Amino acid sequence: MESQHVIETPYKRLASPHDPPLRVIVVGAGLGGCAAAIALHHHGHEVVAVLDKVRKFNRLGDSLGLGENAYKLLARWGCNIKEIQEIGNQAPTMKIRRWHDGKVLAEQPLMDMAGYIGHRGDYHDIFLKWVRERDIPIRMGCDVVSYADFSPAPSLALATGEILTADLIVACDGIKSLARHLVLGARDDPVSSGYACFRAYFEPSPEMKADPACNTFLGEESVNFWIGPDTHVVQNTLRGGKEFNWILTHKDDGDIPESWFQPGDMDEVRRLAADIDPNIRYAIMSTEKCLDWKICYRKPLLTWVSPESHRIVLLGDSCHAHLPTSAQGASQATESAGVLAVCLSLAGRDEVRVATRAYEKLRFPRVRVSQTHGEDLRDRWHNVLKNVDDNVQVDPELVKIKNRPLYVFDAEKDTIDKWEEVASRVREELMKGKVEPLCNE
């Protein structure tokens, strides 16, 4: 990331625009929940607690990136983003290669994808650290079992029987969030995308590093993609070759559950990778184990806000999950955190419902653009080489990642610029008793 995008002025938290400050509970201490807590705190709101049902955080997942659009906000909120830059992949470029022989079809700056790509668990540790530095309580082992959608104080119940109330509850607990059912008023089942990912993240053994057939991409930090009909592989080497990550996306209509813990079938991986470029094939085939992650869609939601009080809101994957090819899931959650915090500051203390409804109207079009970028990239990668001879030159623009235009966006400034128009529209809808849905069913 270029230095001009980093704010070097001393950090100063904003004073609360309300007396007393709005009290907020955040449900979910993942990246989205942490970003929400940090943004709300920066804008002067009181984050009563961040709740998470697990008793201990594990180093889950594999590669993750944050775009420049997220970095700018985090820096503004007083986060030392150099901590993230230092753990991320330092390769200057990424290469997009042909499936069977590794021919480079396009090369572009790594920043065009998702900034510094690192391990999700390492990013999470830093986000948690930033939350704790602000003395925001993180309460572990808090399993939310129900919500009460009351105004002006919605509440939630924990499995222990404890009831917690606040001026606002922000549900950042992922695509299986219990709050989704409250907001939607019905079950919201996943829809298969027709694809799944085999994913592996490990420290290469000395034997792998010593084997010429395996070590092409183990010696230095690099990011490569191999694309072919209906499939692609992502390779990410971190920390000078100390950590290695590959992800194989393939056609799949099975019933594997949405889970980070579902073991993968390495025999099936070896079958799928049998004809991939030998320079990556043997590293994949030498992998001892992997996870199998089914990629499911959630249809765009009609609303992200509870129907009665308008004071329970969804954020991040709970309302706008992204495909892996978008490389923007965490970045868009960070943007949403900033927009919600700004809306709450711009609205009067008795207009929380105006703030939450403006938040969803401002965010929905933006995340749909980001989500469709991921769909477009996957479709281009999976189709561009169909029925194409090896001697045909593929236009690099047909395979390049096109996230760069997303980075110039300033979510907080956009909110301030559009506030009067959007808030006026929301007030009119609330007065008529009919909030317009975010999209058609």
C-alpha cells in the first residue's frame, strides 16, 4: 500500500454526538465484529461488549486480504495498519497462469487483488488486539439464543439465562446468524453455488523443500493462480516460504455442510489436480490433509434491520457474504462498520431507526457491486480457456482481477455526502409505515 494513503497525524477519538452516548452490543468477535466495535468506539459510541459463543479463538481458515478501502478506514480509526502489512505477503505481483502448463496469462500488482494477503488467524489476532487496546470488553462463551425486538432497548438472551439490553445490537456472527431469522421473519436456507473449495494451509516439511518437484513456489513469498475450465487453484506462499496455502475451487453439487472443519478427500484432490501445471501439482499432491468447504450463496436480503424497533442490525457475512474470488469480504465488513457508526452519529439520539435504515440503503448497492465482482471473476476464469487452443493468445484483460476501482471509495465520506438525501427518504418511509425493501424478491 502506498504511503500517501496512511494517515500519520496523531489519533484522536471523536467525542460522542449524543448525551449520553449510544450503548451498543456487538454479537460476534470475528473480523467484522471487531471492525464494528473499533468503528463505533472511534465515533464516540459506547460498545458495552463484544460477545462470542466460543470459549477460545483458534487459528481458523487460511488466506485473507484487506483492500486499500479498508486500510484507509482502519488507519483513520487509530489502528496501526503496519502490524497487518508486516504479516502479509510481500510479493509485489501476482501471476494468473494457464491450468495445464503454467503459462503466465497476466501479471498485475498484488494490491489489485486484496492488499497484503495473510493468514486469517493472524489478522484476527491483530483485530482482537486493537479492540482490547480500546478497553472494549470481549466476552467469550456467550451463546445468544434469542432476541427481543423492543424499542428503545432491544435485548438478547444468552444460554446462561442472562439478558443484555442496549440502544442497538449489531449482529456480526456470520451467515448462520440467529439474528437473520429475526430480521427476515423466516428461515433463510443456503443455496448451492455449484462449487466447492479444497483448502490447505501448512508449514512445508524439509522433505518438500528439498524435493525439486515440490519446491518451485516454496522458497519465497509469491501469489499465483492457475485457471482452467470450471476450476482454478490459488497458491499463496508466506513468510519467506515458511507457510504455504493452496485452494482448489471445483464444480461440486454435493451436500457437504458449510464448515471450516469438514475434512477433505485428498484422493479427490489428486484426481482434480492430475493435469495441472507440474510446478504446482506435486506440492498439492504431497499435502497430507485439507478441508472441504462448500461454497453456498445467500440471496440478497430484502432488509438488514429488525422490523419492530429497527435497532437490531446485521453486518458483514450475516448480511453480505462474498465469494472467495471477490477478495473483499473483510474489506466490505469494515466499510459497513464505518457507515453504521457515521449514520448513528449523524442521526439524533431518538432517531436510531433512521440511522439503521439509512445504513442499509447506503450499503446495499455498494456490496452488490463488490459481490458481483467476485462472481464475474470466477466466471471469466472458468470460461476463458474453454475450447481455446494453446497457441491462441488470450487477452490479459479477460483474466485480470478488477478490484482496483473499489479502493478509491471512502465509505464514511460517501455517507456524509449522501446523508441528508437518504435520511429524508427514510423518514418519509417510516412516517408512511412502509420501509422499501433493498431489492426485489
